[in-house]
Amino acid sequence: MAKNQSAEKPNKPAKKDKNKKPNIFVRMGRKLKETFSELKNVTWPSFGKALKATGVVLVVVLIFTVLVTCVNVGFTELLGLMTKWGT
């Protein structure tokens, strides 16, 4: 009976807590792996489509630049009239 008691192993500690986060390097590695696997599934546009989209973006930016500049000049002139009028 004494042999049975010594032969029994003490209770092992429970496995690692599953709610515990892995360290930062493991998480970064997983995220990089997921990112590259998603990039393999991306449908990339053709050169022509990319060129057209770039052109559209440049035209829209140019239009808004002209619009904002006109509004800025208008407000500057208005402010100049108001300050000259007040003196």
C-alpha cells in the first residue's frame, strides 16, 4: 500500500489559461501571416483601370483646390473691405 501512494503522481497543474494573451511577437507574427494570406486573395486592378482612377482623383483634387482658393480669395477681399470700411 505504501508503494501505491508513492507511485501516484501528484496532481499536475492545469494547462495554461486559454484566456491569457500570447506575447506581442506571437500576435504580430499571426497578424502578418493573416495579412499576407488575405493579400493573395485580392483582385488587383489592371494598369488601365488604375491609371483612369488616378486621373479621376487628380481632377477632383484640382477642382477642389481651385474652389477653396476662390473662396479664400473672396473672404480675404471681404475682410479687406470690412477693415477699410471700419476705419
